[in-house]
Amino acid sequence: MTMTRTQVAIVGGGPAGLMLSHLLHRSGIECVVVDNRTVEEIRTTHRAGILERDSVRLLAETGVYETGHERVITHGDRHGGIYLRFGGGSHHIDFEELVGASVWLYPQTAVFVDVHAARTRDGGDLRYGITDTAVHDLDTDRPRVTYADLDGRAHEVTADLVVGADGSRSLCRDHVEARSRYFREYPFAWFGILCEAPRSAPELIYTRSDRGFALISQRTDTVQRMYFQCDPAEEASAWSDDRIWSELQARLSGPDGFELEEGPVIERTVLPFRSFVQTPMRSGRLLLAGDAAHTVPPTGAKGLNLALADTRVLAEVIERAIGKGDLDALDAYTDRALQRVWKAQHFSYWMTTMLHRAPGQQEHRDFDELRQLGELTSLVSSEAGATYLAEGYTGWPTA
């Protein structure tokens, strides 16, 4: 067995694990990152991304990029607002005017590529493509992570702390003692596509229609990402390009004559909805970050931003715990992180229930749909209501 001694062992090498590794490195704290996936698997998994202003600052101001080459700024697509579309018309929510902030359209895979490049440049100990990962002795002062490499050789990493940043199927979170888990399952999913087409609008369009929700997003000038509400059991492969475009056009149609730009569909998938929170996010020498501790519906664009916010707080408490020998600092992590998590859960739930068509008895659906129209009308006609949406979407100040 190959033995390694470090200060922090991070299980999970996606954006959250890598960003934490980067922040700890800047504080002079040694860490090892392990992940069962290969770099190529993560890099080529298409994941959308809307970055809040503080997430952009975290990337741009902590040395991820070499001076003058902040890719999130130069390659990201800055959006100063969104469109809410209902009743066949579009209504612009101007974030810049309401709260003086913007968001950036920047894929999660691009965040991974950027932070991975920074850690590689700085000589980070990154171990991808491993198997049989396990964590041990988390209630001692020498917790361990074991795994096997692709040649079957056994490895052991002994650390002062272990961080589980291993995603929504986390193996680490099952080791948290006295845990509570909170769930909400949604009765619908998103049918997501990538298509080769010009942009249909300068900013995202969130649509509520009698046929269900639709979201028109972008990826590049020639490749677009779009979603529409569907049944969770829907088979993506059963939908032809013509059927997809017919459904999307029907959900966006209205008296203003708006039409989507169409093109070949190059990817289609069904994304289930689920809200999840586990507390506490710390147990002994183990701490959780990102999807390992919480997931949100994608409607509010909070998932990646919550993960990055976790790493910012976690880096601070680990620096105090290890750098200053104050292990009691770890006690503050759960409460600080969950303040933002529950605000994001509420915002995501609110956006989801305001825009999606709920199943159920017809008389209940009729009531809910008219209530939704009343809520949306109130929102776009109220500066206070629009400001609340803008504040939530662009992100709250760091806790």
C-alpha cells in the first residue's frame, strides 16, 4: 500500500472539490484530491451554468486565472436580466437597474476546466480515475481515505480533515452521525436539449404556459440549450426533432408573434427534480460541501453557486482550524452554510412553483394556473417584487 500524509483529503474533484483545494493551497494548507471519474469524463459531461456575481468574483479574484486572463469574464456571457414570459408576452426583469448586479452564463464544465488548470499549474496533488474509494476513522485525529488505482494498487491518504465533495451520490454523507435528511420530490422533470441554432433572445426566457414550463437558454452563438417541463417517466429518445420544436414553439407562442430559432437537436435528456438537504454538514473530522450536502431544482440556478459558496466558508473555517490550531472553528460551518442553503431552497421552490404546471385534479389545476398568472402579473408590475427576484437570482451577500 502506498501511504500519503496530508492536512486535508478531499473526496470529489469536481468544481467544488477543486475550488476548495485551490483556496486551501492559497492559505498554505496541503491537500490531496481524489475522484473516481477521469478528468476527461468530467470535462466532457455537458452541464449548464449560471454564475452569481460572488461566484464570478471567487473565480476572478482568487488567482484561478493568470493575471489579465480571467476566462469567466472574457468567455462568459454577462446577462443583466431575464425575461418572464406568460400570457403570450415577455416581461424583462432588469437586474442591473434593480440591484446593480448581473449573472454570467458560464458552463459548469468550464469552471472545472479553469480550476483544474490552476491546480495543475500550482502543482496540486490531484488523483483521478481511481476505484474502491472509502473513508475511515473519522472520529479520530487521523482520518483516512483509501482507494485503488487503475492498476489495482492500494493507496491510503491520512489527513487531519476529510471533506466530502463527492456529489449527489456521495459516499461520505452516510458517515455523518446524528444526521437529518430533508427531501422534496417534484411531480415533473425537465426535457433538456442542445441544438445547433442561432440565439432566440439576448437573455434567458422563463416561460409559464398552459402546456407547462419552458426555459430558453444559450450556450454559444451557434449552440443553444433549452428545456421544457415533462413527465419524469418520459423517454427522451422517443422525441423527434420535429416533435420537440413543435412543443417548444407552442409553449412560447403568443400574440406578439415570438418564434424560436430552430436547428438540429444534438443532445436530449430528461432531468428529474429533487430538493435535498442533510444536516449537520460536519461530523468529527468529516465535512461536506456542495451536492453531497444539498441539491436544489435547477429553476433558480443555485446548485453550482451554493457549492462554490460552501467552499468559501469551508476554506475559512479550515484555515482557522488547521492554520491556527482552533478546531472549534469547524463548529460554525454548518450554520453558516445552511443559512444560504435554505434561502436558496426557498428561492428555487418559489421559482419552480410559480412557473410549472402542477398535476392533479382539474379544478385544482384551474385554480393554480390562475393563481400563477396573478402572481406573475403582480411580480412584473411591482418594483419590490421584481427586486426580490433580482436579489435572489444574482445572489445574496456572502455570509
